Amino acid sequence: MALAREWDELVAKARTLKGFEDFLRPPRAEALFPAANGGPVVIVNASRWRCDALIVTEEGVRLRVLPELTLEHATQWADEYLQTLHAAELFGHEHQMATTAADTRPGPAALRAQARAAGALMEAEARVDDMLRSLQARLWDTIAAPVLGELGLDRVPPGDGGWTRIWWCPTGPLTLLPLHTAGYHVVGAGEARETVMDRVVSSYTPTLRALLEARGEDRDEGRAGAAAGIHRTTGAEAADHGATEAMGDGMLVVAVEEAAGLPWLHSAAQERTAISELLPAARRTLLLDSQATREAVRTQLERHRWAHFSCHGDQNLADPSRGGLLLYDGMLTIADISARRFRGDFAGLSACKTAVGGTGLLDEVVTLAAALHHTGFRHVVAALWSVDDATAAQVFSALYGRIVTDGTLRPEEAAHALHHVVRAVRDAAPDQPRLWTPFTHTGP
């Protein structure tokens, strides 16, 4: 009893301290409203009783009932989505194995097997595109159209300006689905598209509190001083010394082009070249292939504000904390990342499945993108599933071309830049959503 009284007294004392008024209390709604100072945050609630969108603005919360959405439907959509993507991934792996066998031991049988695998992969990719088009239409009709209508966002902004930012905070099975591409993307000549991408710039946030913390002004303290006079190591020098002299405005580039049993990543060289052309050597630290060990990457992440990964990624849907990035000596897992604290501004993840979580605790949002965001990287660009190698290189090269100016990366422009880059890819292939749907932005 005495210890319980002492606990209560200590908690009460802690709550008298500035900034700790809500210590060990659930956050007050009013304290979370500033998270929406850049645009509305839409929390989509999926419940067996009913489904709603809670539209959070700086002024308060608006409720938009979603009568056409049910938890059962959302679960069915997520199951179909995961199964179709998983099947395509298996066919992709079989095609890669058949191609390797044909290159190693060419012959009629090997070439026939490669042709069969290629045909099966094309059929699987067509099924992914069909599934995504149907899913995007459902997400538009049941969620996006009602929400954007409630906000008065019912037309394409004029010109290239005036785009409204919106943050999606889905729950339940909706955490797995691409709300940012909801809509009807394939239309006839002269018809206007009804899509999220043609109305707003979308980002994701795991929670309101995470977005609020990412907006914190204290993150900018001392940044100007740290940016001056910082020496950056590159290539073999980074491997030998394993560290930079101090943390400043520079990019860690991790590239693992070949991992055992996985396809060669041709995009890694293209992305590395694009970064090298935009950032001076003094603002680049390269960890390539055998240099990109788990320990080296963990150490260097703590010393860089910007990071880019060109490597394979994977996710364990049953135990998502075991998913992560495949480096030279093994997996850098979400659990590994979550055990650290960083003070980064931007992370680009040109790797598969870095923004997809698990199926057990859906609301926990256990993804590599969320882990980097939670542990200190304010802006994260990642992928929902296995991405096309050439498209990933195209997207990230164009993204950096937009957000790097005079050798400095401007992370605050990442969401708008990614939006316009992905829209351009979409416009070139609207009937192939598997190419442009995966890319997401998390952060303020």
C-alpha cells in the first residue's frame, strides 16, 4: 500500500512538469489536433459493428460514416490482395530460376522451361493488374470518394499547384491496402479520372502521435551547424573506417546487387549513379555489396540524416518483426531497426515489401518503413510489395532529381515529388497498376 501511494505521488509530481501533463494518460484529442496542421488526417475505422472515417483537422474531428464499407469486405479484399501478389511473386521466382538455368546450361529443354515460366509469369502479372483495378475501384467507392467529397476535394487542382496534402491512417485489414491509389484510372479519351492521385497528395502515418512527433520543431535544432564542414567517407574508405566524423547532411547509400538465390538487382547501379550525379562525394557514404553488412549499416544509419537502400527486402506476414532488408551477411530486421534511435530526415527504400506489415496484429503497422519512421527518420519512401526492377529505378531516380538541389536533399518535398513522379508513371501505363501502385510516403 505504501508503494502504491508512493507511485501515485510520483506520477502526480511528474505531471506537474512542463510537457508531462499527460504522463501515463491516453493523449487528449486536443493535444493531437496539431498533427493535422499540414492537411487532414483520415483515420479509417474498420469494425464489425460499422465503419467510419474520422477526419482530423486542426479545428477538431469530423465523422463520415462509410455505409458501403464492412469489415467482412475489407478482410476479403485483403485476403485476395495478398494471395494474388504472393502467387505472382512465386511465378516471378520460378521465371528467374528458369532463366538462370537457361543461361547456365542452354538447350532446348531449358529454353522451353524458360518460355513456360515466362508465360506463367505474364498471366500472373495480368491477374495482379485485374485484382488491383477492381480493388482500387472498391476503395474509391467505399472510402476515398466519400472522404474527399466530405472535404470538398472533388476535382483536379489547376495546373501543377494547389495540391492538398492528406494523411491516411487505416486500421485493421485496410492497413495492407493501397488507399493512396483508390479510383478509376483507366478512362476513355477526354474523360476525367476519378482517383485519389488526381485530387490530393497522399501520405501515410501509423498514428496521429507519430505524425505529431515527426513535425516536432526540436528536430531542426542545430541542423544548420551540423551541415557545415562535414567530411563524408566513400567506397572502401567507409568500409575501412566504418564511420563518418560527425553526423551531418549526407546520404548513406546501401547497395546489394546480388543476394544468394535472388535475382540480380540491375536498378541498384542506376540508382547509385543518379545519386552520385546529384550529390557531391563529400555528401555520400557508399556501402556496396560485401561492405553492406548488418553492423556497418546499423552504425552508419546513426550518422546520416539521409539514407537510400537498393537491395532485396522481404516480409514475414506471420511475424513481421522478422522481415527487413537482405544485406551481404543476412537480414537487417525490423526488430534490429526498432532497437535503435536515429535523427534522420529521409530514407528511400528501393526494396520489396518495406511498407507491408503482418496479418496477426494489423493495427500495429509493423513494417520497415514504420520502424525507420518511429525510430527517427521523418520521411520514408517505401514499397508495398515486390516492385518491378526497372520501374523502381525510374521512380527513385526521378524522385531524387526533384528533391536534390545544389547538392542538398530537401526531405520536406518528398511527398509532393513522389506524387508527381508516380502520376507520370501511371499516365504512361494506367492499365498496369502493379508498376506504380506500390510506392508510398510516410511522414509529415
